[in-house]
Amino acid sequence: MTMAVDHRSSVPRPNHKGEQNAAARTDPEVVAPLVSIIIDNYNYGHLITEAIDSALAQTYPNIEVVVVDDGSTDNSRDVIARYGDRVVPVFKENGGQCSAFNAGFAACRGDIITLLDSDDVWDRDKVARVVDIFQRHPEVGWVGHKLTITDEVLKPLGYTFPDRLETGLVPPDPHLHLERMVKVGVCGLSFRRSAGERAFPIPHEDGIWRTCADLYLMSMFAIEGVWGYTLDEPLGLYRQHAGQEFAQPDAIARRIERDATISEALAEIWTQRTGRRFYSSTVYKHRLVATALTGHSIWSGERWRLLADGIRSVVDLLRPHPRLAARQGAAIMLAFAFPNWWTRRVFRRFGTQLVPRTAATS
């Protein structure tokens, strides 16, 4: 669940002086910009048809569909080939989601780029809605929206990701992204090419960024000073199924530890950019839960060490974001004292059919 936060922080609003509303321009390339839909795929030959069909069925007319196959060993490439020149195929060796999007970004031509995983699908008017926001807000470099979580046959499970998302402008404040106060899924993220050029390529070679392209891109947009816009409305379906790497109960600790590692990597990027050490409280929040899930009791020295480090990170957050610091402090205490609550919270994203393993509390 994304905690509600005041997007209109102390970060100054963009200067609109001299800018013209894109919707009012007469240049047809501006009124109807080319939108590149990049679909990444790995061994989802049994699902990718629905993703490609949902991209081709968009009501917005000026699109190109770039399908990147990341070294699949199933029939994916045969499925992609059936679409002929209706898609732009990119075939590469396996390197992970982020490397696939790197290849797609290099191959696409659009003024606006939007991302789609091959096991998910979009509403028919998703691209039109996103383009409308970009045209009404020329200062905005990225747009994010909610997704409806479904089971394997696309039956809604009664949840969205994220749970809550405010509608409106999002300032380029890295704290909001590094502390996960603003987040959208990969298939809910679109951005202008000019913003993408400030974030790509994603450094996937170190192994940290095989997945989670959304977290990297949104954080980099904020670090680079790019404004965003979020929409509290689902415009696509986020499919949960057994084939996903982290969709099983015994993978939950690894998933949370991976999220902590990613938060740490983003904090290091910001530290290098500013020259001032930044400690992300999200790192300690996630690791507190992960240690409990791997058998450390509440009396474990490791959990107490993480709690102390988490409190220090909250103190570091007090000056720039006092309200955010208070919320993160409360979240860290909850993660320390009630890891089972956190586990259930994470598993809500995977639907009601999965039951998490009990965390150690004593």
C-alpha cells in the first residue's frame, strides 16, 4: 500500500512562462505524438498474445509496438513472428527485464514511451488517456496510473496496485521515490523520450537491476529533476500467476530482501549525485521483516541492530521531510514488532489464494 503523502512539498513548481499548451498546437506530430509501446518477454509464449493484442487494440492511433524477447526458450519467438510488420521484434540474449527495456528504448522511435510486461494487458483507452495528460501538462515528463490485480485468467481479485495513488502533479523530490511514497508498476509507467534519455540505459550488468525497472526509472526521473503526474485510476490488468519469480510463499523473504537491496542501490546513486550520504529508511524497514521471516526472533541482535540503524535513517529524514520521517519511523517500529502484519500486507498484492509463512516474533 502506498501511504498518502503531500506531493506538493517544498519543491518549487515548474515555471510555465513561455510554454504553450501542446493540445493547442496545430503541428500534427505534436497533437498526435508517436507512442512507442515496449513489451518485454521471457518464456511467456502462452500469455504474450493477450499483451500484444491489447497494445494493438489501443484507441489511440499513432503507435508502434516494440516486442523485446529476452532469450526465451519456449515458443515466444514463433508467437511474435506471427504478427509480421504489425510489431517491431527485438531478439536478444537473456539479461533480465531491465536489459530488455534498454534494448526496447534503443529500438523505439516514439516521442512518448510506455512499458508493458508480456503477462499483463491494458485497457483499450490507456494510451489515449496518458497522451491527454502529457498534452495538458507540457511540464510533465512521466505519467503513472494504477493497475487492477487479477488471477491467471484475468479475473480481478479485488485489489489494485498501488492501493492508493493521488491524482495530480508529483514534484521531482527523490525522497518520495526512495522511501516508496510514490510508486507505480512497470505497466502503469509512461514517459517522454526526453525524460527517458536522462535515465536510460539501466545499469543491469551488476545483477541488481535484472527487474524493477519502474523503481529505477521513477527514482532517476526525480534525481534528474523531472516532474511527474499520477492518476488514481486503473488502466490495465496486473496478472498474478504461479510462473512469477516471487509469487510463492517461500519466496517472500527473498522478495523483501531484494527490495531492500534495490533501495540501498538507489540511495547510493543519490549519495554520489549530491556528495552527501543518504540513508533510506525503506532499507531497514524491509530488512527487519526479512530477518523475522528467516527465523530471527524479536530478541535477535540482528533485528535490534536494524532497528537502531532504521531510527538513525529517520533522524536523517527529519530536516527535509518531518511528516515523512514520522510516518517512516512508525512503519519501522511496526516492521520490528509486527512482522506478520507486514507479511500479510505484502501478500495482499498476490491475491488471497497465497498464505504467507508465519514470521518469528519471539
